[in-house]
Amino acid sequence: MAGMECSAFSEDGKYFGCCGADGKLKVWETESGILSQEYTPDLHLSSPFTCLTWVASRNWVSPRKKKKRKSAEHASETDTVALGTVAGNLLLYSIASGSMVCQLQGGHSFAVNHIAWSRGSNLFSCDDKHIVEWSVADTSVKSKWKVGRERVTCLLVLPDSNSLVAAGCTIGLWDIPSKKLIRRYTGHASEVTSLTLIPGKESYFLSAARNDRLLSAWSLSSSSQDTNSVASFVMEDVAVCVSLCSTDTTGMVAVTRSGVLHLYRHQLNGKCSKPLKPAVTVQIASDTGQSRDAVQPIPILGAVKQGPNILIAHGSPVFLSFESICPKGHEKVLCLVRQDPRENVKSRDAVISKVKVPEDDDVEYVSQTATVATPLKRGKKLKTDVPMEERLDNLSLTRQEAVSHKPPQADSMAHLLMQGLHSKDKKILQSVLMQKDPVLISGTVMRLSLQCIVPLLKELVTLIQGKTIASQIAVLWLKAVIKSHAGQLMANSDVRDTLSPVLGLVETRLGLLAPLLRLRGRLDLLVDQIGESSKGNVAGDFGESLLVFQDQDSDEGSEIEEIALGSESEDHWEELSDMDREEEEEEEGEGQADEVDMLN
């Protein structure tokens, strides 16, 4: 679907506001094409916005800010957004102050379906059963009446401020002072989603329905009592935005749900029997220059008159581009080839960013004492206190400055991370994404611009698929990104393709979780058993020794070794025994001879 839930251009075409599924109000500047403001109300998820209307009034100023400059007061008069919520409240948001200036409560018990306003009149809103007129100066309900059994989905306040058109499936013209139904028109088969006034001598208004590919024109003339449409305009799809493109009744533009713009040129004067076809059909496509299959359509989300041209908004709810076109009358189909707005955002950020990436890696380190000379007064001489040693030190290209041990700040980390994402510098990204402090990570992610979220996700997906330490740190960053920018990620359809590798990796690791837990349990049992056995052995060392062994001297050991080496067989042992006997007999004989000699 090309259109958003509720979006519209401002009256002068300087701003484009939209409310997406994330419950936030986003305002773009059409001249520069940048997202200038983003407003998140309280309870934006439980009570999101349902409708949006640009209004202007001199009396609608913030009661909290009494003193204002003239320029700011003028801006708040012309650039104010009225928002309806699911809870039945109305919020007035000022573009000049960038905040909510008024809240209207107590008028509706159900969700607000539409808000209508005309210059010089009060605000009107409707729910399923009632129409409420608000007094914004007093923030109170001025009047309220029940329309009928039919559900009311759209309103249109006429310039006289005394008449109002209310539409559901049927269309009714009401008198505001008396709260009476003046005329009832046939209407559409489905609920009306848009009502547009065509001013002139004989006023008309256009209506677009939810599932109807025809725009119907109805007469507001009091002389005409015809309740059927006077003309119908053919479209290729359901209309999401209808506006006038000229000051007279000859021009009208309609943007369809498929993202195509139709331009009609017809003078309404009486009844037309056949449906009218568009004079020009405008489409936008992106061409990559590779093949026909590479051409992708870029949907148009809104259009408004801006002087002689038509200002259009095309792209996606996250990345928008604005362009002023002037279709020629002889062209039936106009196809514009434009660059994808997502690529335009990258190039625009590179131009707007004040961070400059050095092209060369050669850096000259200069000490803090080397300062620029200031202009001297007349009659005084320049005194240099820098010693020669420091001057020579400054000439060195390999000098290393003292490293500061202060913890990094979130502001500097955010700027450094944006610089690394724009320049795709791996060193800068590694120095930032390797931080483990959860507080620092959260503060850095909150200070990032919206255009850096998707490139950061791609870097984190790459890190998660890498080593264990890098993946653990990347998970901390991914958690902080999802927590801080969940609304933008939900609104961006490309995030699903970016995170698909991470989802597959998570499913794979969950499949391996049960076997890993079983293995860990077995290892714990083995480690515990080894620990218990080692404890038992260590405990025995503290008691008395059960056995003491004392080794012999080295000499005795050598003799034993020599004897062991000499005894090779049993014959050797027998020879040794015979020799011993002979020696003993000789010793006994000598002993007896000695004794005889002594006796003699």
C-alpha cells in the first residue's frame, strides 16, 4: 500500500506531516526534504493517532508561553496540526514551538474519525455517532449533536462557517446553528474517506470512498435539489489523497493507493453523463541501469498545489523525497525516473554532516604549547617561551601523545559512530562497537540520527555472525537499538530482510542448546568426581606416615651393582664357592702353623 494512515501537506506547502503505525508525528520540510520534527505523545502505543488536519488561527497559542516573538507567533498561526486519537481526545501541535500547545478532552467517548476546519471557524470533529464543535480558546465543547444511526467518517466545513457536510455511506448537508439536516445526498456504497471543496460561483465538493475507484462531484447550489452526483472521475485504484491544483474549477489531482497521480482538467457546469478520464497520469520509477527487472516503482504519497506547479511527496514513510512538477497538456502518461529516496538520504547526510574524514593517514602530532601567534601591539616584540627541545619534538612524525584515560562520553561516541557509518571505516566502527558498558551503549544509540539506524543494524548483523566475543558485544548493541528505535524499525519494511540472518542464527543455536546442556552436565559430574578423589589423597598427607623407606649409601649400592653385573651364570657362582673353600683351608693351615710355632 502506497499511502500512509494519515498524512497531509500544510496549507502553504512548506511542511508535510504524517502519523504512522508507531504512533508518532513526523514533520518534513518540503524545501530541504529533511525530517525536521518528530513528536511522541504520552501513551502513543495504547492511544495512537487516527487523523491529521492542518489548521490556523490567531487565538490558538500556548497558554504556557505568553511571551513570544512576532515571527514565532506568525509561524504558530499558520503551521499548527490538529490530531485525533483513539481515546477521543484532540491535540494541537505547533510547528514553531515544537510541542503540544493545547489538548481538547471530554467531547468523544470513542475514537476520533476526522477533524475539519475552515478559516475563521471553529474545529469540528466526529466519531461514530456524534459531531462536536470545539472552542479552542476555552478548550471546551461548544456544541455537540447526534447525526443518526449511520456511522460518520468524514467532515467538510464550508467557507460560510454555517454549513457542514458530514458523510458516512450517505452524505448530509447540515446547518450548524440549528443542527438540522438541510439536504441528503445518495453517497457511495462504502464509507467516505475524503471530502474536498471546489469553490466558485456554484460550489461543488468531491467525495472519495474506501473501496470505490470513482470520485464523485456534488452540487452545493441551493437552487439545485438533485441528490445524485453531477460528475464522476475514473481512477485506476482507490484514492488516498485529493486536492485542487488550480484556483478555478478546471484542475484537480488525485493520488491512488498504488502510488499513481491523476490530473483532471474539467470545467464543472452541469451534469456529466459519462465518467471523466484523467488528462495526465504521473508515475515514478527508480532505474539502476542494469536491466528491465531492476526498475522499481516509487509510490507517490501525496500532492498539493504550489503556485503553477504541483508539489508531490514520493518514497516510503521512512524515507521521503519532495519534488515540484508541471505536467504538460499533450502528455497522457508521464513516467519520471528518479533515484531511490533511501540513496538520496545517504548522499544528503554526507553533504550536511559537519564531520570530515581525513583522506590521508599521515598525521603530524603537535603539542599543546604550539599556539597561533596573536597580532602584536605597536612597540612590543614577540616573546617565545617554547624551548628548543619541544620544537624539535614537534617535527617528529612518529611521536605519540599521552593517552587519556578518561572514559568515553556518549555524545562523542555517537558522533564517532555516525562518522564511521558514513565513511564505512572499519577501524572507527571497531573502536566504537567494542564498548561493553550498557549505559554508554544506550546513550550512544539514543543520540544517533534516524538515517543511521539501518546501516548500524547491518554492521551488527555482521558482528553477530562472527566470533564469540564480538557477537556477545553486538547483542548488547542490538538490544539497545531495538529498545530505543522500535517504532522506526516496525515502520521500515527492509528491516525484516536485514535481520533474517540473525533469526536463522538464533534458531540454529537454540537447536544446539539441549545437546550442549547435556554435555555440560556430564562434564560437571566428571569434574566433581576428580575433585572429590583429589581431596581424599590430599587429606592422607596430613596424618602420620604408614611406611618409611631409607635408601642405602652410594658405595654399597655400587658394590651391589658390580656383583650383579659379574654374576652372569651358575658356573660363575660355583667357581667363586670353590675358590672361597681353598682360601679358607689355607688360612686354617697357616693358623695352625702359627699356633705350633707359638707353643714351641
